[in-house]
Amino acid sequence: MSSAIVAGIAVALAVFFVILIVRSLIVICPPNRVAVISGRKRTLSDGRTVGYRILKGGRTLRIPLIERVAWMDLNTIPLEVSVTNAYSKGAIPLNVQGIANVKVSSGEGLLENAAERFLHVDHMHIGKIAKETLEANLRGVLATMSPEEVNEDRLKFSHQLIDEADDDIKTLGLELDVLKIQNVTDDVNYLESVGRRLTAQVKKDARVAEADREAESEQAEAAARRAAQVAQIEADKKIVEEQNALRVRTAELEAISRAREEEALVAGETAKAVASQELETERIELEKRRVEADVVVPARADLEARQLQAQAEAATIVEDGKAQVEVFKRLTDQYQAAGADGHDVLVLNMLPDLIDKIVSTVQNVSIDRVAVVDTGGGGGNGDGDGDGGSRGGIPGLMSQLPASLVAMTEQIEAATGVDILASLRRRDADHGGEG
């Protein structure tokens, strides 16, 4: 019984050791790792002979004591790529910052390169080598591009950088998953100046484009308004034409109606005029008879009476004229027979009327009447005939008249041709001779 237990335990231990041995000989490779089994020579597809084989995923058995297993990670290695004062095309120094993701390549032929270079090398060292390689490639690509191209088309820049770095990265056995440019600057503010210039140009182009769009919009609106106005004018024209045709037709109908009304009115007026004319003829005839009776006959009688009266009055006037002529003739004879005295009497008779006419033209002179006082009457020769008074009265009156009265006599002489003072002096002289 005891021997059976021992045999069982021995078998179990043997199985356990077999399992441990088999497990140690089986190599299981996960997808994010690569197993490099070295120890035996083998020929690659490119004809090279190497002393290792590579397991990428899956499992295999290694020969104990002859083959040894080493591991390489296929995980991504993030890198920060940056260069400063890298001269671009045009000798403008630029500062570029970017990010990149690299990993050990799992491609056929590239994995062997990685195994030869980075087996037993940690990720930090692999990342450092990849970073230095990418920065060198970055400087080379910057030298072929202008700052504007680098800044404006970063996708193109990234593609050129990937193309430039791809061969070097693959030579190392690595693979570049991602490469992005984050920032491009310069210490001389070149890009800022270009940006301002481009911004100004863009603003200018935007203003020009906006002005063009506004002009096109205004032109379209003007064309639409013009088309609308033309359509409205055409519509108004048609309306006016229809209204004109309607007015013409209405005027024609109204003219026809008025013509017929006028014809009826004319016919009525004609009949009325004929009747009125006949009636007027009768009335005129009656009026003639009435006028003949009421006016003509009395007028003839009155005319004959007036003619007789006029003949009588004419005879009276003729006789009165003859009598007045006879009176004037006798007065003339008497004045002529009286000689100088008659002339003086005529002048004295005219004197009051002449004085009234002249006084009205003399200012500050008021004459109510003219009286001749004989201051020497009866004192001359004592016979009472007044001769002495005649000689001194009128000259005394003349000596008392003011200078305005002398001017008055001059006006009388100018108006009548009679020199009153000379007549009075002549009369005084005649009377003085008689005394």
C-alpha cells in the first residue's frame, strides 16, 4: 500500500516537472510584444543569415539550453519634437514645436532592424534616438520651405517631414505613426508681420468682395426695380389706353346725344322763333300805331309850337340887341364928347372891380371900400363949387397909398393897358390949370 502511494506521488511529481519543463520551453507572444529567440542560425528572405528568429504573436517552442528568448515592446512612444533657430527658405530663423508617435516597426524586414538596434534597450532611449532623428529631418525640411508655407500649410509641411523622416526611421526599425506641427514662431516677428499683411489683404479682399457683392446686389435690385417700373409703366400705359378709348367712345356717344338734343332744341327754338316773330310782327305793328297816336302826332304839334316860340324869342333878342347896340353907341359918343374926363370916369368906374380882383393877389392888404374925401372943398375960392377940393383930393389919396398900391396900379396897367396914375396926374394937372 505504501509502495503504491509512493509510486503515485512519484508519477505526480514527474508530471509536475514535465509541465514545468514544457511551460518553460513554450514561448507565448502577446500582440504588443515581439519575442526574439536567439541561438540558432537561420536565413532571412533577403538572403541574410542571422542567429535569431522573431516571434510576433502566437506561440512556439524553444530548444532548451540552445535558444534564449528576449522581448521587445511594440507600444507607442510619444515624443515632443522641437527645433529653435532653424533657418527656413529665405534665411528666416523659425522655432517649430510638434508631437510625434513612434514605435518599433512590426513590418517584415523592419522588425529585424529594430531587433538588431534596440534589443534590451528601454523606451526612453529609443524615444531619444527617434526624437533626434526627427528633429534633424525637421531642420532639413524647414530649409526647403518658406516661412509662409510652413505656417500656412502645416499639413503639407507634416507630409514632407514624414516623407523625409520615413526612410531614416525605417532604417532604425521604427515606425512613425503620427507627426503633427503644433506651433511655428520666429524671434524676428516675421510671421507676425506676414500675418498682419495677410490680415490686411484678407480684410481688403473681404471689403472688396463685400463691396462687389453689395454692388451686384444693388444692381440686381436696380434691375428688379427697373423691370418692375417697366412692367408698371406698361400696365399704366395699357390702363391709360383703355381709359382713353373709353373716354373717346363716351365722348362720341355724348356728342351724338348732344347733337340730337341740339337738333331737338333747334327745332323747338325754330318753331318758337317763328311764332315769336309772327307775334312780334303783330306787336310792332300795334306799337307803330300807338306811337303814331301817342308820340308822333303830339311831337309834331309841339315842334310847331316851339318853332313859333323860337321865332318870337329870336325877334325879341334881335330887338334887344339892337337897343343895346344903340345904348353902347350913345355911351361911346358921350365918352368921346367928354374927352379926357370921359376916359377918367370910365377908369374910375372900372376901379372897384379891378381892385377886388387885384387885392385877392396881394397878401396882408384888406380893402373893404374906397372913398375919396375932398379935404380942400370950399376953402379954395369960396364959391362952393368944389374946384379946390377936386384939385387936392385924388392926389392926396394917391400919396397915402402904400407901395403895394403902386405895384397894384402897375399890375392893372399890365392887365388892361390903362395907366391909372398917369390918368390921375393928367386930371390933377387939368384941374390945377383951371384953378
